[in-house]
Amino acid sequence: MKEITVYGKTVEEAVEAGLRQLGVGRQRVTVEVLEQPAKGLFGLIGSRDAKVRLVLIPDPVEEARKLLEGVLAAMNLKADILQSEDEDGNVVFRLTGGDMGMVIGRRGQTLDALQYLLNVVANRHSKEHVRVLLDAENFRERRKETLERLADRLAARVAKSRREILLEPMTPQERRIIHTHLSSHPKVKTFSKGDEPNRRVVIAPK
């Protein structure tokens, strides 16, 4: 944790000097007053400046990005990290580069696990909940399209046979895609059954 000690004619002046030195705003530091300013004899002899300690509060997004960079380095992967914010205010990291299959893993399991760790780290350094989303080579969108096509195909089968179908275990995010996509289907309904990590979507006739 970075901290600095600075001086000024007043406490506020010392704090402002520290903020300039750190290059951050007031909300990014905690301030401890070590010594109050004091006027000396005749206002000159023995006068003392204010002395404060500024401790930099870690930025949750920066900490998550550091972790991501560290994991990629440990995997010997070179990837570009594009950072953005979606319409819901979530932080999004998009990875591009060679051999992203190692980051994605089987059906995105490695990607989901890494995204979970990023959220743990980010929220450890934030008073308000921060949601971090991680994607690699647009895997999330491609997986969403695959699941929606699967949902359409199975829904048609259920509507014709009038018999429910139990899908394979999925993550909560993937189950949500199926539920949302078929929510307005006129002939089928969906629900989940089972316990994590083996919870499954059921597509049943209405």
C-alpha cells in the first residue's frame, strides 16, 4: 500500500501537495494528521509546518487488472486488454491475442473462474459492489448465439413431442440465456432443477 508524508503551512495545504504528488483525487486517499502547524516566537522562530500522511486507497478496477495481467504472464500468454464499461456500468475486460483457448477453457469454464477471481479482488478494495466482466476473442457472444440456437432446436422438439427435455449442467449465466431466450415462447416453459454445480435447465411444454 503506497503512502507518503508531506508538509505544508496548513493541513489542507499539505494534503493538496500530497494529492498532486500522487496524482489522485481526495476520495482516493486516507489522511492522518501527524503534526498540527504551530506559530513560533514572533510568528517566526520555532514555527512548525503541518505534517500529514496520505495513504493511497487501492482502485478496485486497477487491482483487478493487475491480477489479470499477472495471470496472463504466469500462463506465458501475450494478450491485449481492452477495458470499457457496458450500459449497466459494469467494468468489461476484453482479451485479444494468440492462444486464447487456454484462457477460455472448456465451454468457458476457465474464463468464468478467472472472472470470479477478478470480482473477488475488485470488491475487496471497494465499499460499493463492483461487477467485472471478462471476455476473450468475443467468446461470450459466440457462446450466447450457440445456446440460443440450441434452445430454439430443443424447444421445437418439446413443442412437437409434448415431452420435457433436461439439458446438461450449465453455469448460472448460461442458464439465464436459455430462460431469457425462451421466456416468450408460446408453447414451452423453462425452469431449473438440481444443485450447483450440476444445476440444469428443463424445457417443458406449457
